[in-house]
Amino acid sequence: MSKYLNLKPKVIGRRSSILGALLFAFFIALSAQFGPYNQTQLANVSMLLIAVLSITLLTGASGQISLGQGAIMAVGGYGAALLVVRLGINMWLAFFLAIFISALFGLFLGLAAARLSGPYLAGTTLVMALAIPSIAVRFEGFFSGDVGFSVDYGVPPEWLSNLVGEITIEEWSLYAVLPFTALALIAVLNLSNSRTGRSWRAVRDNEVAAALSGINISRSKVKVFVCASALAGLAGALYGFRGLVAPSVYPTDLSLTLLTAAVIGGLRSIGGAIFGTFVVVYLPDIIEKISGGLEISESIGTHLPALILGALLLLTVILNPRGAAGSLEHLRHHKKH
């Protein structure tokens, strides 16, 4: 993204919009080649990508480690579901309101994060990831406990069916989510290359130098938490409306899955976020197909995808901390010289 830094805001905005449109077109073209199951998986990629982009902002751009993005997804999911089920608000409006609910949650979290760093911040967000799902069980009367809220995207609008023909449930789940993903990508690209984004990177690289240059460190950390939480909350609302908003939809390991995707792809790369999200969604299916032809016990086969993903994460951290995007950049640099 460094090539953007010397461009004018209008140019950055135009290029970001083009990249968002290209992502939209790529997913639609890919969907046309897939069957129903893989179309559902592609919709999951589209949803989770928004949450992984929130980690790209929070950890990649500002250097703040969060192990609780899945919990913030739960805040957005429950916020949208409560608005629709309890108050009868339109689903599309509920998605946008979930962004503001999650951003407000991120504001309070950011105020605490401004006083923490490193393992203390990671530990605090991990505790949050463990605690938030249990709140739905504790206050069962309001949050419906383990049963949760049954919500979905409904049926495709008539105008869309008239435009593209008959739409399956799997295709509709992708069409409903994809515009939000494209907008999230555009927003992250613009933020990353704005003055605010550059101040976040300055804080990440050297807080003392950033403070001496006039950057308010605490305010910068709060801002990035608000933005990252807004993205994660939107992802959580979209993720829950696949059919159910319940504690089981936002388990603790969801946060670790998101972090795994960001690390494998490259924490500081938006392209890496896209690659990493595809890996964590599709690799378990590939592993399952391969292991299905091998003579291994059912218990091992069940946990094999998680084991391989965990090993891949460790290898990335140890051997290639910059992820797939960092390796690609290194190869390009090597070819030039």
C-alpha cells in the first residue's frame, strides 16, 4: 500500500472504489463456477473478510493485538437481531445500526486499550471473548439463551430476480453480503492511506517518536478501536443472519480463526487478508477430502483441519512473520535486484 501514500485523496478514493468493484466482480464470477455448498462457503469468506480487515486495521496498522474480534462480532450480531426481532426494524437498517452499536462498544474498549499494550491488551480482549457469549446464557430472557434468535436474509427482492433470473438461497446469501464487503474494503483502503492511517502506523512503529511529532497516542488508539469494532460488528451481523444468532455462532475460537487468517495472509496487507480468509474457510474442506481417502480414525480426522491450520499459523509466525503478502513482496524486490 505504500505506493498510495503520495497520491491525492481523490486519486486514492477512485482507486479504492475500483478495487472494491473488482472484488465484487471477482466473487460473482467465482460464484458462477461453484455449486451450492461452495457458494455458501464463498458467502462465509465474504462475511469473515470484513472481520479480518478489522484486524488488518487494528493490529496491522496500529500494532494493537486483539484476541476478541469474534466477541465484537457477537455484539454486532446480537445488536442487529434484537433490533429486528424485538423492535421489528428493517433488516438492512439493522445492519447499519449494528455498525454504530459495535463502534460504541469499541469506544469503551478503546478507552481501556489506550492504557494497555502487548500481552496485557491481548489478555484483556481474550477475557472479553470468553465472557461475552456467556452473557447471552446468563440473561436468557432477553437474549434467548443457547437457543438464540432465528434470523435470515429473507427472499431475494423481485427486481433482482427479474434482473438475473432465478436465485437460489446460496446465491442470495452471497448477493446480500457482497456489497457490504466491497464497501468495507473501500473504507479500509481509504482509511489506511489517509492522514489518520499514517498516524496509526507512526504509533505502531514508535510511540515516542509519534508523540514528539504531535500525535495524540491515546486518541489514535481509541479511533482505531472504534473503526475496527465497527467493521467486526458489521461482519457479526451478516454472519449471524445466515440463520441463527446464538452463543454457538460466535465461539472463542472464532477470534483465533480470524487472527490466523490475518497472520497467514500478512497482518499489514489487505490483499493478504483476502488470501488468508480464503485459506481458513476452504482449507478445512480440502483437508477433509484428502483425509477421507486415508485410513485414519474418525477422532483424528475430525480435529485434523484445526491441527493443520494451527501448525500453519505457527510455521508462519516462526518462518515468515510477514505472511504470504510479505513473501510475495520479497520475491518482487528480489527480481528487481
